[in-house]
Amino acid sequence: MQFHRCWLMALLIALVNRVTGLENVEAYEGENVILPCIYSKRPLKDVTIFWRFYDDKNVYSFSGGKDLEDEDSQFKKRTRLFPSEHENGNFSLLLTNVKASDKGEYSCFYPDDNFVQKVELKVNGGPHPVTTMLPQGNNTAAMGYENFTLLVAIFNFISIILKCL
Ligand SMILES: *[C@@H]1O[C@H](CO)[C@@H](O)[C@H](O)[C@H]1NC(C)=O
Ligand SMILES: *[C@@H]1O[C@H](CO)[C@@H](O)[C@H](O)[C@H]1NC(C)=O
Ligand SMILES: *[C@@H]1O[C@H](CO)[C@@H](O)[C@H](O)[C@H]1NC(C)=O
């Protein structure tokens, strides 16, 4: 009985982890990284998008077809969006020359539909190791984040199961 309840809880937590859609992205210091923000519905023509760091620092504000240039000094001249991708609902952010202090939680807001996407950026020290796990990978730090969230969900699931035994 106790054991069954544990399984159910583990399954629930694994599911919630998937649904809340917290994206995990990893980068090495000095690299450029794309923080993903994909809005699956058809966005309005003239989009407004806000990227924030921990909900308070401005990372990028885009409205009326242009950069509002109100970003925090931490991100000055290091961020940009891909306006040609906006009509596809792709509001991803490019962050250049990643620093250790950039580590943390980012939020992408699309206020026209109260849409929020959170991205957790992990920053590894030093240059990117020469040997990577992806043999032909062209230094795409954002690659495989889908897999990563899935792995985290599976890991959480297994660790809870282990606690149940
Ligand atoms: C969103 O746009 C960026 C920049 O062009 C691109 O790298 C990324 O693959 C796009 N994502 C999707 C899901 O189309
Ligand atoms: C890596 O980049 C080079 C040149 O930019 C390109 O020719 C090659 O096809 C890329 N390889 C992969 C696996 O994307
Ligand atoms: C996971 O990674 C593999 C290889 O790296 C790739 O072929 C596959 O499409 C990825 N799956 C997801 C859900 O991203």
C-alpha cells in the first residue's frame, strides 16, 4: 500500500517536471548560447517580448519592432533576439560571451497571451573541452536540452522510487 502510493507520487512529479517546461541550457564561459523560447500558437504581427533574469533584471525588451535598449548593465550589448523568427513564435534569445554570473533563471514573457517560458542556464568554467560527447556537434550549447529535461525527470523518478524501497 505504502509502496503503491510512492509510485504514484513519483509518476506525478515526473509528469509535472515535463509539463512546467523549465528548459535547461548549459554553456561554457566565453561561449555564445541560445536560450530557447518557443510559443506554439501563432503570435500577433507586432510582438512585444520581455526577457528577464530572476524576474527583475531586464535582459532584453522588444516592442514596436525594435530593441527598447533598457537591459541591465550585466547584459549590455550581449543579447539579441531573432526578429525574423518571431512570426513562427520563436522568441529565443542569443546571449554572447557567457559569464559565470549569467548562471540562473531566465524568463521569456509574451504579454499578449500571458505566455511565460523559463530557462535555467548552467555555466561551466573555462573553455569548452576539446573532446565532447557529440562527435560532430558544432559547438551548439543549446542542443539536446529536450533530452536533458527528460533525463532530469527520469532521474527524479528513479531517486523517489529508491527512497520508497
Ligand atoms: C529559433 O531560432 C533560433 C535562431 O535562429 C534557432 O537557432 C532555433 O533553432 C530556432 N528554434 C526553433 C524551434 O525553430
Ligand atoms: C559544422 O560546421 C561546418 C562549417 O560551419 C559544416 O560544414 C558542417 O556541415 C557542420 N557539421 C555539422 C554536423 O553540423
Ligand atoms: C535526444 O538525443 C538524440 C541523440 O543525441 C537525438 O537523436 C534525439 O532526437 C534527441 N531526442 C529529443 C527528444 O531531443
